[in-house]
Amino acid sequence: PAPLTLTGLTANNKVYDTTAVASLSGTAAFSGLLTADLNSVSLAGSGVANFASPNVGNNLAVTVSGYSLTGAAASNYALTQPAGLIANITPKPITLSGLTASDMVYNGTTQTTLSGTATLTSGATSATDNKYYSVDTVNLITLNRAGVFADSNVGSNKPVTISGYYLSNSNYQMVT
């Protein structure tokens, strides 16, 4: 059989979701078909794409299967699935909750006291909610926790940056 190469597809980036399933964009086409067979060979099936790993990373290999050829002259060709596709899996955001920053009297500094117990919530059902998936182990590591106001000026409802909390699982990124 003569080789046909599948082209026109791109692998899409995604947020970590515990699976290696990837999505594709573009329109699948093939190259290498002889002019005489233009009306005798068609592309069939649909692409199934998978990352090499379900974990966070950049430029991860994505493999594709599921496409085939149909038509009177299809047996004269061998379809090569797309090769060289890459995409990224980015960390899933999870929310740190349970902390409160203390009000303070102006003293020229930005440091504030944090109270409460920091917690993470499990039970994620999608990449868009800010919880972690129950199948994963995610521990919260506390090291020199601190709260810092955006500036030292007097004001109400000022943002506070919290630091000193880390996650034990690199598939997640903490948001506060």
C-alpha cells in the first residue's frame, strides 16, 4: 500500500483532570493520495487523542488513533496517524480557605497577622471548580506563613497576599 499521512490536526492544551485524554482541533485531511483515486478514498472514523502522561507538563507528546480509510481504493493505501503532536497540561487551581487577615492600626509596615486554619477542599468534578480530585493525595505544607497588605497606607478592604503555604502535589496550583 502507498502511504497516506494524516494532517490538519492540532493537540489542545488542558488543565489537569487526572486523565490522559487530549482534545484535537482542526480538520483531519490526508496527503499522498494519487489523483486517479481522488473520488475512491475517504477518511472515516474520528480521532481519539491521548497525552503520554496525565500529569502536568509542557510539550507533552499526544498520540492519535481512530482514523481509517474507506472507499473502493482504500486498500491501496496505508494511513499514518498524526505524529509529532504536543500540548501542555497546566496545574489545576485549588482554593486555600479558612484564613482571615487581621486589621491593623497604621504603623508604616505591610505585615499582618493571619488567623484560622488553612484548608483545601476535595471533591472536584471538573477542571473549573477550585477543589482537588478525591483520587489524588494533596497535602498542605505550612512553612513561615505570612500575610502582607498590598501597601502600608490606610484603607478598607485591602488585598492581602498570603505566603508560606505549599502543596504536596505538583498537578495543582494554590489560589487564595
